[in-house]
Amino acid sequence: MADLRDILAKFGWVTVFEPEFYVLDEEGEMAAEKSFSIDSLRISNITQEGPTKTAKGGLYATTQLRYGKTMRLEMEDVVGRIDVLENLMGAKVSGTGETAKLQITDKFSPAMGIKGKTFIIDQKTGEKSWVQITIFSFLPDSVFEQNMEAEGDFGAINIAGEIQPNKCGVFYEIELTENTDCPSEPEITP
């Protein structure tokens, strides 16, 4: 496998990622088994802002110290999923069978871990390199939006929330991975 630094020398994002969601234990570690995944995003944006605190001083009141960054993940899913509603929106299903009801509640969902795969494109060669994005703690806003329209595009479910840094101050990591959907063919030597 190539070196991550070489692949990230000049690259571009060309698509969304496919996130898998994991329950977090009391220490904030991801469970071994995923809870659910989403394979139908049309948008997945990560944004960072900061600083949250500044100290200004001196003759011209220039910034002397800066502290704190925040990060958000915003996604749009074109397919509705009960797993998303229950785990990220605070919804619940009550009853069973024909009397079952989906209830959109005033509850907030707990943080979850995310591992997502996507690919980047090398500027020089146009080659795909598969990467995994690991978000250690995603705290969903748990705010439900239901967009329905008669004409135009299908409605989408908006999923957004805070990406919280781990105890080492890391919001997320990007690492090289294999494309498990289409493993590479073995090289044939003459």
C-alpha cells in the first residue's frame, strides 16, 4: 500500500462517505460491532470553527492567545431509515404490528462513533485511493426535519451534530484502507 503522505500531497474529494455507526461505552470507546450504516448520503460535510476563546492585548489589542475549536458533521440521506430515526433523532417505535406508531419525541440521542469509507483522487494520476474516516464521538443534534414535496427531487433526511475530540484532542482520523467492494486482482507474472 502507498504512503499516506504521498497520496495526500495533492488530492481531491469527489464523493460522500459511507458511515457506519457504533455505540460508545462509558470510556468513550467504540463497540466492536456496528449498530447500523448509511449507504445513501448525497451530502457529507465536515466543518471546523474556532477559536472559542481569545486573549487580546498589547498596544493594538492584537490576539495573543487562541484556544478551542469546534467541528460539525452535516449529512443528507435520501433514504429514510428507522435506525437513523431511533439512534440519531430521538424517535421511538411504540406498539407492535398494525398498532405500531413511530413517535418523534423531545429526547436527544447519545453520542456515537463513526467509521466511514470513501475515496480520494490523486491530482496527477486520477487514481482512486480508498480511505477510512474515523470520528471518535459524534453527538447528533437530534433535530428531525421531514421534507416532502410533490415535484422535484426526493425528500431528504438531514442529519447533523457535533464532532467531539477524543481525550488527546483529535476530532477524527483519515487512514488508507482497502476497497473491500472490489478487491484488487492479483498481479500476473510471466
